[in-house]
Amino acid sequence: MNDEIEIEKEEPAEELYERKVFKVDTGQQPLRIDKWIQQRIENASRNKVQQAIDAGFLTVNGKQIKSNYKIKPGDEIILMRFINPEYTEIKAENIPLNIMYEDEVVMVINKEPNMVVHPGVGNYTGTLLNGIAYHLLQQKPNLTEEDLPRYGLVHRIDKNTTGLIAVAKTAEAAAHLAKQFFNHTVQRKYIALVWGNIEKDEGTIEAHVGRHHRHRKMFDAYPEGESGKHAITHYKVIERFNYVTLVECKLETGRTHQIRVHMKHIGHTLFNDAEYGGDKILKGTIFTKYKQFVDNCFEVCPRVALHAATLGFVHPKTNKELFFEAPLPDDMKSLIEKWRAYIYKSQ
């Protein structure tokens, strides 16, 4: 008997949840759903399954149910499950956070550059989640580090990307936000500086994104059906500087490195993106002065020129639409001003 019909997994992805879909067999006898799910999820305790059901991580035929619901043949069960990264415990650290919004159930943080979002191999401390743990413990001193929720992050951005991240403070808020991210209803726009003069003022990039076949830390674009997951990025030119272009990118999907991979796919690698070759001169002249100028630009913005500028979602408790904007960080501002001045002088 195999009643699991589908696993829609978002990793590698910005989202930190996967969706498991089950269809109950025609011969299934009535059974409490918490027990039925526990039998099908490895290392799942009855208590954890019940907590997931109570928080709204599980639905039957599109509706939330209680733990004592008894499954019936033909039921479609959808379970949103946290993709637990390598970390198992979180150490609270007093790390400054740029909190743009906070209430009892959700936070929105403007992440600084050079900060890993969550602990993992080689980065167990100094991450955004370590700082969030400290912040939450200050609000509720009776909590311990073991009591801190592991579900707070529902998406992530790269270490060297700056900008907006939503954080859930309750399990119910996490379930609500995770569904929005998975269903691609969250509004997200990024600002990026890319190599080359993009031909069209706006366009759409549609190509699967998946692990690079040779370099496992990188990702690549693939035709549909070959590898990876479906991914769509819409771009619009903001300003042109002959050799580089400032663009706005709107995500429909949230694959890891999606913008970086998609822009390289159309021949416009992100500026100073070392992993994808953007830390070399890809467009321009052979003059020494130009090379020196570009090197100075790399020093001004010593990271990939990518910023998560906007974030919009429905509040998990009030159901009101929230929208946030994060101004460009200083390093990207200075980088853009340098290019603007350079082109102005050369005209």
C-alpha cells in the first residue's frame, strides 16, 4: 500500500518548508489522523504531529481539522513540514538586528551583508537566527534556549545578499506564512546590478533551477524536464550604465540562487558575484584606467550586488496585507553612484 502521492519539495530553495501530499487508500479503515501521519513520517512523535495539526500545518481536503479527526478513503491530506537544516539547537547571541516591524506573531528584519541566515555546517554561531533567539529571550526571560521555536524562519536569503526577511514568532504564524510562500502569493522584489547592457527594458526568465552537475555548491539553469525545479523571474531595467545595468527582479518562485542563476542564464551575471564569475570584468574596455575603476567598484561593494528590497504578505492573524520596503544599503548606493559618475564623465 502506498498512499503518498506527491512530495512537492522546495529545497534547494529560499523557502524552508516542503509540502507532502497524501491520498488515503480506498480500503483504509477509520483511524485518527495524528496516528496515521505518525506512521508515515520518520521520527515523528505523536505530540509533534498534534502540534502541527493544531498550528495549521496540516489540512484535509483543504480544511483544517483536529487531531481526533478520523481519516476516510479518498481524503487528500496536505502536510507542510519544516525542512530542518543541519542545526538541532540554537545558541542565543546578542547580535544587533535591524527590525523593521514586529508584533506578537511576526517580525520583519532587514538583514545586513555577510550574515548567514541560519546555523549550519561551519556556521553554528553569528547567524541571524542566533540573534533572533537572543531577541526573543529578552522578551520572555522565562523561556530557555530549548523552548525557542525552530519554525521561525520560513524563507532565507544568501549570506551576502541584504534585505528583508519575515520571521514567524508562533507556530500558527509559521504555517500561515509558509503556505503563502509555497503558493507564491508573497510579493518580493530585488534590486541587482548586473554585467552588460540588457537589450530589453523588461522581460521574463523561465528556466528550471537546480544543483550544478559538477560544482555542488552552485546552481544552474536547465530546460524543462532535464533537472531542477520550475522557476520564473521577471526583470525590469531601472538604469543603464553602458557596461552594467541596474535592474529590478520580481520573483514568482523562490529557488536558491534563482536571480543569480537566471541573470547569468541570459548573459548578465550579477556584479561581483564571485561564485558565478561576476567578480571579473565581463563587459567594458581594455584600458588600464577602466580596470582600476572596476577594481575600485569591487572594493566599494565587496559582495554580490543584490538586495531584497520589498516584501509583502498577508498578516497571519489579522489577514491584513502588509508591505515593506528596505532602502538600498550603503555599499550598493556607493557602487551605483560610482558607475553613474563614471558614465557621466565619459559622455
